[in-house]
Amino acid sequence: MKPARFTYHAPRDLGEALQLLADHGDEAKVLAGGQSLLPLLNFRMASPEHLVDINRLPDLSAPRRNADGWTIPALARQREVETSAELAADVPLLEQALVQVAHPQIRNRGTVCGSLAHGDAAAELPAAMLALGATMRVAGRRGEREVPVEDFFQFHLTTAIEPDELLLEVRVDDLPAGTHTSFQEFATRRGDFGIAGVAAVVGLAASGAVTSCRLAVSGVAPTPVRLTETEQLIVGNVLEPALIDAAGSATQDEVSPTGDVHADAAYRRQLAGTLTKRALREVTTKASLTHV
């Protein structure tokens, strides 16, 4: 199939892009990498009257280092973030999640912010950003505002971005010393959306006790889900096998997935628990290697 007719716009600066979104609102869609939008257009699951291509906007392509973390702007390609040694050293969870996104050809064109703005609950990056406690900077003609990741994803394919706004960038802070991360996912075929995935960001003291923990799971709800009860079970304790098994069981109790053609609810619940255990085991392995 081919997309329905639309008017194509190619603004040359941010002000022009934001004005187009203000003028057309719900009738417009933003085009960055296009890896989520173009299939929707081709299948006519989306039929905007206006397409605003932001690829010509300056200064939105390269991730940049800040005093206390990283900023990933709207046009930063997933592959660039994935292969950045500097980013991987500071925020390794991004590379761990991105290698599981579709295929390299998709990641060469797809943008990090585009995936976040699309808001698919089965996607890897929303869960990773939730585990990292990221902050989204959204811009419109009325000004700019910051949205904590906990408030950004609102429902399936629905975010806090208003129709006349653009996700300008996402910011992630450096991880404290002693923090280890893991992203675990299961998909029926390599490159498919995961049936479920778990992102883990765990701080460990020299004694092995957990000082901080953020766990986020994808594919089990209309948005990525923070596993706050499982986190509370872990913090303050040592990640021994019995505790890791208990965390897997707690995850199963905490999520309430629904079934679809790919997996029923019971399978997704069990899978979320299994992936939580895998993520925590990998964290302990990395911690052991660090202290060798």
C-alpha cells in the first residue's frame, strides 16, 4: 500500500518547524528517522494531512556530553548512540538496549527520540529510559518544558507531547560509581519486538549490598512499567541466589499483562520474572568482574 496524500514540509530551523506544528496540530506528523512512522503511513494506520520533516534542522544530530550526563537530541541516530564508546562507558544500558532494536539497517536511520515519541510499550528504549530516570525536553511555540520520564509515557502510542510540540532532546545523568546495568529481552525472532524485556540499573556497595535499584519492564502493559515493589525488596540486601529468585517471583506478582497473538498473559508474566532474574544475575557477574 501507499500513504494517503499529504502536504510535505521541510523547515530549515526550529522556529519554522514549531510554527508548522502550531498551525496544523493534530493534522501533522513529525518525520525524523521514519522507521516507526512510515509503516503506519503505508498501511494507512496514520493519515496526516501534513508531514513535517525535521531532518534539515541544525544542531540536533550529535549526542553531547554535559557536566553531569548526556543529551541526545532529536536527530541522533540509534546506531550512533549504540556505537559511541564514550556513551557506553558512561551509560552502558543504552548500548545494551539498542543492540536489541530491530536490525542495523533500521538503527542506521531510526532516531532515539523518534522511538520515545512513538511510545510503543514493547520497544526497548522507553523501558531503558524509565530505568535510567531520563528527562525529556519538549518544545513548542509556547516555549520549552521538561517532562520526567515517569510522566512521559501515558498509554500505548501516547506520550505527553502535545500535537503542537516536538521532542527536542532526552537527557540521561551519569551513573554513580558502583552502578551496573543489564537489558534482557526475549523475542520469537531476532529483530522482532520483544514479547517482554527488563532494564536494570543497580547500585552496589563494596559489601555487595544493593544501594539503589531501578527496574523497568516492557511488553506487559500499555506503557513501560517501573517495578517499584521488586526494587524495594532488593534495596539494602545482597543479591544472593535466593534474593534473585524472590525478585523474579515479585516481578510476576507486580505485572498484569494481557495476552495477544504472540503470547498469553500467563506466559508474559512468567517471562517478565525470568528476565528480571537474568538481569540481576548479569549485574552480579559484572560486579564480580569489576572487583577482580
